[in-house]
Amino acid sequence: MNYSYDNILDMLKHGVDPADIAKAFTDNLNAAIRAADKPSEFEVACCDFAEKWHDVLDAYALETGESIDNDLYFTGDDVKQVLPNIIKVYKLTQDYLNGVKNLASVYTNTGGSDETETFESLINDLIGK
């Protein structure tokens, strides 16, 4: 129930006990506090991901005997903070690579020849293959 001055006044006029109104309000307030404190599905997933990543690093260290740099470990909050930027960089990289692929899929040699070369053949010529 939404509590407003008019709602409360109506309840009081209709004989509702003020203690019952206060209890209902308190119950609703406590439920809202619990809901606000509960982590979102995304937050839970970020923590799960970080825990699984720790498991991967620990298993790798055990299997290989290598020491793992502490910088490779991160928290769920780290994932939550960084993931949106990783997604942006990924999308920009994909857009860039698609653009390069579209530009470079076929290259027309402008040295007076009508010869068409593939991007791969141009790179091979550039590096002397």
C-alpha cells in the first residue's frame, strides 16, 4: 500500500488501529530495505566470475608450479566496474576491424595498372615474402 496523509487519515477515520498502520508501514519499509541491499543478478554474476577466475589461476599455478602475480586476481566489484569499458572497446575493435577488412579485401593498384591485388598479396609484397 502507498502511504500518504490521505490514506492514513482515511484508515484512522475507519477505525484502523494506529499500531496496525505503523506495523504495516514498518513491514513495507523493511522489505524495501532488504530489496535495496540485495545484490543484483549482474553483481552476483560478477562475483561468481571473479571466484571462478581465481579457481582457474589457482589450478594453473598448481599444475604448472608457476607463481601467479596478485595483479591477475580481481574482485566482483572490479568486474562490475571494468566490464562496461571492455564491452565498449570490444565493439569499437570489431567496428575497426570490419572497416579495415572491407577496405582491404580488394586493393586496386594505382600505379598505372588495372591489376587488382588482394590485401594478403600486398602485405606479402611489403614484408618481402
